[in-house]
Amino acid sequence: MDAIILQILNGLDKGSAYALIALGLTLIFGTLGVVNFAHGALFMIGAFCAVTMQRLLTLSHTVIDPSQTDFLGNPLQTKVPYLASIIGADGAQALIAWAVPLSIILVIPVMLFVGWAIERGLIKHFYKRPHADQILVTFGLAIVLQEIIRAVYGANPIQSPAPPMFSGSIDLGQYLGFQANAIVYPIWRLVYFGFSTLIIGAVFAFLQFTTFGMVVRAGMADRETVGMLGIDIDKRFTLMFGLAAAVAGLAGAMYAPIVSPNYHMGMDFLVLSFVVVVVGGMGSLPGAVFAGFLLGILQGFASMNEVKAILPGIDQIVIYLVAIIILLTRPRGLMGRVGVMED
Amino acid sequence: MKKANFSRRGVLKTGAVAGAGLMLPTYLRAESHTGFTNAPTGDTVTFGFNVPQTGPDAEEGLDELRAQELAVQHLNGEGDGGMLSTFSQKNLDGTGILGKKVNFVTGDTQTKSDVARAAAQSMIQKDGCIMINGGSSSGVAVAVQGLCQEAGVIFMAGLTHSNDTTGKDRKANGFRHFFNAYMSAAALAPVLEKAYGTDRQAYHLTADYTWGWTQQESMAAATEAMGWTTTQNVLTPVGAGDFSSYIAPVLNSGADILVLNHYGGDMVNSLTQAVQFGLKGKQINGKDFQIIVPLYSELMAKGAGSNIEGVYGSMNWNWQLQDDATKAFVKSFGEKYGFPPSNAAHTCYVQTLLYADAVTRAGSFNPCAVVEALEDFEFDGMGNGPTTYRGSDHQCFKDVLVMEGTASASGNANMVGYDTLKIVEQTPRAQVEYPEDHPMFAGGALGDCNPGA
Amino acid sequence: MLGLTKKDFSLFILVVALTLLAPIILNPFPVNSSLGQTFNAGYPALLQRFAIFGILVVGFNILFGLTGYLSFGHAAFLGVGSYAAVWMFKLLSFNIIPAIVLSVVVAGLFSVVIGYVSLRRSGIYFSILTLAFAQMSYALAYSVLTPLTNGETGLQVYPSDPQVLASVGAPSAPHIFGLPMAQSATWSGGGWVFTFEVGYYLCALMLILAFYLSIRIFRSPFGMMLRAIKSNQTRMNYTGLNAKPYMLRAFIISGMYAGLAGGLLAAMDPLTGAERMYWTASGEIVVMAILGGVGTLIGPVVGSGVIKYLENIVSKINDNVLHSALRALPDGLENFLVNIIHPFVGEGWHLTLGLLFMVVVIFLPGGLVQGGQKLGAMFNRQSGNTTAAERDAARQTPSKPAE
């Protein structure tokens, strides 16, 4: 039982990341009709925003300490963050430890800008082009973005810890009446799940309860008619792209303490999130979210030793197996509409 | 044009085909009569440095390249000479090798066997390389070693730690300076026994490929021999990123030790996540829960940051060693690049010099002469003390280092990974030696050396 | 001639000439010149890859170019083809004939199963199904099926393997009735060296046959039928024709091409690993096809050639090479140029690749072939037969390629 609860928690956690990326993908696809293969890269850029925040806070000047020597026997050059000279060493350390949550203030403008730039500079010219071209050009873009990050930050994963108060784990089992150590779970992962739910809720509320959202939803349903009503869809859709980028970026930034950011993490997520979107049904937002959590949890279950003992290797193929079964029984995924992306 | 010398024992006929004004093809097969593949004919000789430059292991590969470049400079008489002055053999005098200046070409393995073999083929066929050096994965090492055997060039393996490289996949044309999984386990076991006692339950997470399997097998055997129990061995996909579904059940499994048979980015993630799951510091069976990472590298330590505190592991070599050779190498590497060399860098540097020395002693670039010169070769002054390249399996034997993660000693952010690993023991070579027909290394045969052509 | 129209025949002859002369054409610079050391691509291993990936993408183009169905798991067929071939080496002998035959057959069977299931859906759902099958094959080959595939190390031939049909004295490397694949002749003169290798010429012959077959398929009633399906499947259904058997046939043919390519890869270099089936490998096939020009006859060959060239040549350009190439320039300028070029070559070759994709997709939706036509039209209004044939081939692509 406790093992199952643990895997459900893992699933919700993995699912959160899948769902957030898939949500953004679906928003872009639903509104702009563009298949964005660079979405994984946007997630990755988000994660590197957290790294950048850390770097910004630790921007340092070099102090030469003649009393110590470095490994070559030269006087030791230590780096002192500028921040420390402004607000004192303790304050600086506390602030630096909060780099990941603080990076949210960096992520949102950066991602909105990146999204805007990609849409205006590139995607705009591809609305009328075939999906295959969109896939290829965004795939090319993904490679370019990834390589730029590698050139700047290197290929080694970069540790970006959660703030001290969230970095430990919590024994959830005790609250549920299990023995000690039965269900121990990292606090940050719970925070991540909560954060994702919040973002997902916010996106849905935004679409449901604002005029802007209403227009977007109408545009998703029938772009032409909305256009004929004299509403400038394009402008709103540009913002939509920025929004989707911001969602992916936030998902990435907050994910940084879970998997240390590396330049190819976007590609690792790309294929899985596409499977999620398709299983959910192209163009369906609730489908994307639901499928994200579903596949996350199934992946958790499949990794259990008891399951692997019966079906060896199932943990590595379960997502694809489920995708095949769902697509064969429900032709348009769980919640897809007829005629979307079928030709 | 310099006429190639006969190899020491005259095993092979050599003879440069010299045609006035007619340049020799870079790629020679049965029709040629030089006696071996890519016999250097001009006043230069070319090495191929085949390392991952893109993909997850790229940083390690780039560090290997730095060291290889340094080695070439030292061979050509540039820089301060590094380990040339401490090496027990004094044949290399900074005039290249046998009077030929050393050149090199680089290739990207991407840590994929196919790509690595393509890069190696290009080095052999197009660039006329006489030797291939480097790499950062056992799968790739085995693949490229096989290729070099067929093509008739020497392969120096780089960072590869699987028992198979000099076990069931050993090849006559390949040598490995790096230690292996068995030696890691043999060196770690006594230290672990002292630190954690003889009554422990170990849970293994193992990367699902050749290195992971042999590492797990070796660790399980060594720890069981001192009384530990292996409760579970779970294979994890390489590059999984999030290992939570494999780590979550550990705490409740009754185990009080977690052995992470992971390397590189996988280890960074799995260790970080294991710490997040609160494994370190929990009390299980009345004992402190502990994590072990059998194979460490500086880049992993850097990536894992403070999570490695108190975690034991092993290394082939470390820049903090106090012998003259290490000091000389660290000085010349550090002055050029501004940070100490990693153990992967050391391996590739040393292998380049050892190859050059073997050629000089053999008096020929002929791979078979080189193999003969390297087999059962004993030397000192390359770090790790007295060292032997065993002839029967081409594995190198030397002292092995047991490391422990610590808090950063200098507080210098650039030194994370370099000064967050501390040498706890230099395990003497006798303790990690094994017979060449040890069951974990069985099933392979060196075969005959292949000079190609 | 050969059952081809005049235009197609000219194109075919062009391909034949290019393939046969590739060892010369791709070594345009003297071996010891710095240009030669950097840019020459006429060495056997790379030539083989040009031909093999050409076959692979030509086959992929029969499915994608004609029917518009985008398979995102084509690398799986390449992978099983390679495994089948290496197993033949292990069990029978190093003779490549049984190996290649079996690799085509196995890949064919594999594509019957995957095709039958995947073709129940269309559009992106089809793509995801093929992707899912390929990823499953990859994951299983990497882990659970290790006894069959030797996992990450890769399946290879050991001296202890049975090789029941191996005759005494036969080469211990792939050969065709005793003639080793690695056998080669060299021709050198005036600083140039050209290597002609048995293995490459076998691949070249296969490419020529594959290309010929692909022209015949493109021009056959079957090919017309596939194009009709692509332009409007619903209409096809209303005329009472069941499109599915045609689609499946195209899928299987395409899979067998991939199997042939896989078998040849193993025959040139008898080791194969699961990474050949990873989704990025499938993605690479798609990229090659689109880069060259989907639906054109020669596009696939061009696309695969460009990518393999980048991967093998540009990735090897390091700072040393740059410095020696630019030695003639003044030091300041030399260092400046090296710094500018550095991010795009060597370990940065992926960046060049990404940028190239983007440029091609943005400005040349018809791929590089279209670019060539534009150039040809610009420089030479009176175009020869070949360009005419190409244009004809390009015109066959409906304006709306597939999803």
C-alpha cells in the first residue's frame, strides 16, 4: 500500500512536468495551429533561468587572499559576491539559497520575451506552411537554442538546490497512520506538484473567466469566424505563444532542483510530452493535463520492483505501450476532436 | 623520407615504399608493403583523440582533449615537459617520436558506439592515425577497441571502467590505463567495512549497461565477502533524469546502504534525488543510512555539489596525490588551463606518453612492436606509484584511490568537484590485483595483435 | 530506356555516374593540403555511409514522399536489419549475402506488423504510433533483450561464435564469396589519392538498384495510386477503393529499404547497437528527407549526403585545424576568424546543423533540390535534361506535403 502511494506521488510529480509542457504545447497547437518542437527547449531555458538567477546572485569580485594559496601555490583568489558587500554575508547566503523560487521573477519576463520573439520572428511565417515544415523549423530552432545554452553553460549538469526549508524530506506516512519511514517524500517535489496545480488552474481560469481567454477559446474552436467578427486574433495569439512559453519556463525553473539542469534536458522531455499531448487528444487542454498525470502515474507503477519482476523492462516502455493501446481504442486520443491533425 | 626501422625482434618486415615525388596513400590495405596500417612516412605522425565533445559526457571529453593536447606539446618539446621529467623511462626528449613531430586530429564520439566508430574510421582512413586515444564510456571503448583491432592500429582506452573492456571484450591492440569495476570494489570493501561494519543490507541501483552490470557484480561480490547482504538490485535506464520511482522504495525496503552504480549525469541526478528523499541520515535497523558511489569523477562531484558529503567512492588518480609526477602534471595542466586536471584527463595524458615511449623503445610504430613493448611493461613516475601493464589482458595495475566527499575546502567555487573529494586511502596495488582468468573477466581472448596492412 | 522516360533515364545516369565516381569527386583536394585534410570526404567509411543512408532515405521517401504518412520510427527497421545481419555473421559465416537477405526479410516482417497496426490511424496519430513502436524496440533492445542484442555494448561477432558455414581460410571479416569488404585499391598521383573499396562499391550498387526501383515505383500505377491517396484519401474511399492495402505495401517496401540499409551497415562494420533505433535516429531520417526535398527522386540522396558530411567532416574541425587553415592571414585576423568560426565547427557542429535546417525550411520549402533548381534557373535558363527531370519530379509533389 505504502509503495503504491509512493508511486502515485512520484507519478503526480512526473505528471506535473509532463502536464505543464503538454499544456503549453496544446495551447500553441490549439490557438496557432503550430506543432512546436522547440517546446522542450523552452522548458530547458526555464531551468537555465534558475541557474542564471543563481549566477546573478553570486556575481562576484575577486579578492586576493595572500594568507592562503591555491593548488598551484599562487595566492588564493577567492570570490566574494557583490551581494555580500551590499546586504552582508548572511543575508546574501540566505538569498542565494532561494535562487530557484526567486528565479520566477526572471523566468516570466524572459520567457514572455523569448516566446514573443520566436512567434514574431519565426512562427508567424509558418502559419500557412505544412505541419511538417513547422516541425522541422522548430526542431532546428530547438537544436540551436540547445547549442547556445551548451556554449554558454557547458554540458555538465548544474546543481541548483532548493531553498533549505524545502530541501529535506517529510515523513508523510506518519500522518496517514503508517509506520515511520514508510512514505518519506522530498518536500520540494510536493511544492512542485502544488505549484504545477496552481499554474494549471491559473491557465484554465484565465481562459475561462477573462474576455481574452474567451476570444482565445473561440479562436481555437473556429478561427475564421472570430476573425470575421473583427477581432485581431493574431495579436492575441502572439501573447498566447508567450504565455505557453512562460508556462514551460516556469515548469523548467521549478524543476531545476529535481533534475540538475543540463543542456539536453529539453530533448529528453520533448518526445514524452508529445506522446502525452497525442494521448490526451490533439488540441484538448484537459486531455493534455489528464494524460500527463495518467502517464506519470503509470510510469511510477511500472517502475515498482513487484511489477518489473512479472514484466521485465516494462518501466521503460510503459508510456509507449499505453500510447499505442489508447490510440488504437480511442482513435483521437482521450479527449481529441474529429479531424484535428488527421490529414 | 625516413626509412622505418625494423621492430625489435624483427617479427615484421617493414619498409617504407618510397617513390620519388609519389606520395603514399593515407590508407593502405593488402596491396601495400609497409607492413602495417598508416605507417608514418613524412616527418610527422598523427594521433587520433576520439572523445565525446557533444552529448551528456561532453565536459569530460573536453577535459580529456585538454590533457591530450598538453601531452602532444610535451612530446614535441613545448611547455615544461610535465611528467616527462618524472617518468622512469627517459627515452622521450621532446623531439617528437622517433624524430617525427606529433600531430593530432580530434573526433566526437557523442558517447554513441556508431558515431564513435565512424569518427575512428575517419581518423584511420582519412587522417592516417597510428593510434586512437580517449573516450568516456565502456560501451564506446569496447566498440572502438574492436574497430582498432580490425584496422590494425593501437587503441588506448581512456575512461572506461567496465570489467569487460579488458575482460570478455579484451583485444590485443587495445590497452587500458584506467582501473576497473573489480578494482574499485576491492579497494572500497575494506574501507567500507571499517566505516560501516560487517552487518549491512545493501540496495543497488544499477545503470542498465555493461559498466553498470560489472560494477554491481563487483560491488556485490566484494561487500558480500565481508558479510553484507545484497537485498535488491534494480536496473535503471541510462539517462533517466528522474530516478524518483527507483529511489522511493529504498527507505522502506529494510536496506541501510544504497549503492549507486551510476556514472556521470545519472549519478549526479540519482545522488541528488536520493539525498532529497532523505536517505542520508535516516536511522534504519539502528544504523545510519549510507550512500556509496563506487566510481567518482571530479565532474560528477562538481555536479552533485554538497550532496557528496560523507559518500565514499573510488578514483583512478587524483590531483591531490603528493608524488612528484602528480605535482609536475598538475602544475603544467593548472598553469595552462587554470584548474586541476581530472582523472580522465590524467589517464589520457599518461596513455599518450606511454604510447610514445613504447614506440621509442620498440623503435617502430608497428602496432605489434608497440604491443610487445607495452605488454608487462613496468614503470613509475606517472602518478599512482609503480605500475604494470599486464600482458595477458592489457589491464594496467597500480594503486587505487578511495575517496570521500567533503565540504569544499577552499570555498572557491571554481574548485567544487576538485577539492570536495578527499583521498581517504591509497589502496596498494597488491590488494586489487586478480588473476587474468578471474570469473568476472572470463570469456575473452586477446587474439593476435593485428598490424593491419 | 530501362523502362524509364528520357528525363528519368538522364537522372538515373547522373546518379549512377555520381555514385561510381564518388571516391574521386569527394576527394577534390590533394591529401596533404590543409584543404584536403579538412574537407576531403572520399574515404571508404564515409562513402559507405553516404550510400547506405541514401538507400534508407530513398526508401523513406517512398512512404513519406508519395503517401504523406510521416513515420517517426523508421530507424527501428534499420536497427532490426542490422541485428539480423550480425546474427547471420555469428551463426553462419561472414558471407554478407545471407546476412543482407535476412535483414531485408526481417525488416519486412517487422514492418508488416508495425505498419498493419499504425496504419489504422493517420496524421500525427500515425506518427506517434510508429514512434512508440520504435522507442519500445529501442528500450527493449537496450535492456531486456540483452541476450539477443548484447545491450549497450552492441552485438558483435566473437571468435567463439559458431559460424557453421564458415569455410577454412575465409576472411575473418565480412566478405562476399571470399572477397573482403575492406579490400581496396588505391590510385595516387600528383598529391591526390583515391581509394576504391569493395565495400563501398557494393553499397553503391545497392544504392543504384534502390534508386532505380524507386523511380519505377514513383512512375508506376501503384505510385499514382499512392499519390492519389495523399491528395485526398476520402475521395479515394468514395470511389470504392480500399486505400489501406496500398498504404501497407508502401510501408513494407519502405521498411525493407531500411532493412537493406541496416544489413549493409552491419556488412560494412559488423557491430550494431540499440542506439540505431533511438528516436533521434528516426528524426534524422525525416530531417534528411526534408532537407533534400521530399517527394523528389534525388532529394533523399542529397539530404542524407549533406547531414553525413556535416556529422563526419565539420565535427572534426577543431581550433588547430582552423589555425592551420588560416595560417596565411595576419595573426590578429587569424585569431579573430578562428573565434568567429569556432562555435560552428567541432563540438559546435550541431549548431551549424540546426541553423542549416532552419535556413532550408524557411527559404527552400522544397529542400536543397529546390535550391539547386533555383540556382540552375538563375545561372542557366536553358537547363539540361537532368534539371528538367528533377523539376518534373519536384512538380509531382503536391503543394501540400504531409503532416
